[in-house]
Amino acid sequence: MAVLVDCDNVPPDIVDHALLMGAQFGRVVLRRAYGNTGTLASRWQEVLVRQAFTPCLQYQYASKKNTADIALRYVRSR
């Protein structure tokens, strides 16, 4: 089971609930958090360390585009 989090669009307190929901379907072996530098460094850092998530940094290549969404879509389509 994988838990992939879009840190640009959800609050950090969702992580515990997401892990509980994922565990209902099997063992969570992949934990990734997608977001930009501001999001991952500020409000998400403590939660990601505590829950052993791998941060996946997404640079803001274009204004008003959510690159975390694009990266998650790519992972989902593989």
C-alpha cells in the first residue's frame, strides 16, 4: 500500500487519518509527500519526519500551476 500526499492542497493533520485508512487495505510500505519548497519546509516538516514520509520536492516551474498535482498524476499513471 502507498500513501501519497499532496501537501500543497491539504493540511498536515490529514496524515494520521490517511495512514489509518491506508492500513485497512494492507501494510503501508510507501509514504511520499509532494509539495513545493515553502510548503514542505514550513508547516509539513514536523509531520513528515514523525510519520517517516519521503518529501518529494516539486519546483514551481510556472506561475499559478500546481506542480505537486502534476507529479502525483504522473506517479498514478505509471
